[in-house]
Amino acid sequence: MKSGQRVFGHLALHYMPGDEQPARHLLQLLGCELVDNGPDPGNDGFCTVHINGTDTNHADNVFFLSQVAPEQLAIENAIAEAMQLATNATLVDQYRAKTTKAPESISHIGIRYADFGEFETVLAAIDLAAAPGGALAGRAELVKYAARPGLDAGVDARMGASPAFSGQERPAFADHWVQCFVTTDLLGFGILAFGHTFEIDFIFDPFFSAPPPSFGRPRVPASGA
């Protein structure tokens, strides 16, 4: 790496006792490659998660996955118990509802895919796993936002032909992006009790030749649109 250059290094993710295998499964559905390289590989619950396995150096662009420490587990259990006893549990319900109604406003982790076909495959796999009777039913939820229509004929055609989208999805929060959000209680960073969100994106080429993006739900029409 060149002097002065910075890259994304890693993010430590954790899961609750009993959730190791479904947490690993969700990461694999996202297309990640898991390498058991802890002190006791395959038995200690630790693995390195390569977001892009084809060019990994084991230091950049990775997650580390492991079980929560006993100290955090005690806090997680206390929070869960307090939420069950609290008379203001509706506050928690409102927060959880926001993770699906406005997921972009909640703390989340973003992964961008370079190939739209792979992106569609990932979405189909998560749809299947999160559906009733699926391997992750009740533990993961997927919300999709499609590329904003009317900006590029090629993008519109590709979105219209995609089996991953019904055409009824709300538009994404920036031009030429496709943004989907996976909310789960299986793993995350920080306190796990309220769930965590992964944003999975595809960005069409016109984005990269445009001015800096303007994010938000209301779209200001592009010149000539």
C-alpha cells in the first residue's frame, strides 16, 4: 500500500450463543468467503469473512466474526430482560419498525456488488432463506429499493428484465443506485439486542460520470428528465 493511502480494513461482527451457523449462512448468502483461522480453527467460533474472496490479502476489506464476549453477553441478556419487562416496549417496536420502513436512516453496513447478475443471485437466495419455512425465516428481512426510473434507458431496461424486482419497489436514495437492506438479529457490531442492517448495493455506470450524488427520498428531476 502506498504511503498516505488508506483503505477499509476490517469490522468485527459478533453473534449470540447458538447463532453461529445461521450467522455464517447469512454471510455466505451475501457472497462472502469464510475462513476458519482462529486459535482453534473450526471449534472456537471465530472466522475471517472475506467480502471479496478473489483478491483478499486477509487484512483489507474483511469482517471478523466471533461469539460475543461473556461481558457483552451479560449486558445483552439484561437488555433483553428489561425489554420484556418494560412498560415502554413500544419504543423498541417503533425502532424495529423503522429498520424496515426507513432502513437508510439506521446504522448499517454497506456492501457493493460489481456484477448485477451476482447481485440478483444474492437477492434471490436471501428472499428464499428469509421466506416462511426458509433457513433464516424470522431472523432476516429483505427490503428492496430499485434504481430511479426515467434517467437512463439502459438502466430502465435492465431493471425491467430483472427477476429480482417486481417493478413495485420504491426508488433508491440516489441516481443509478439499487439499494437493498437486510435486517437481522443474527449478527452485528455493538449491542445485538435491537438488530442490525446490511445494505447491499449495485451502482450502474452512469453514476460514476455524474456530479456528486444528492441523497434522499424526494428526487430533484435531472436536467432534461
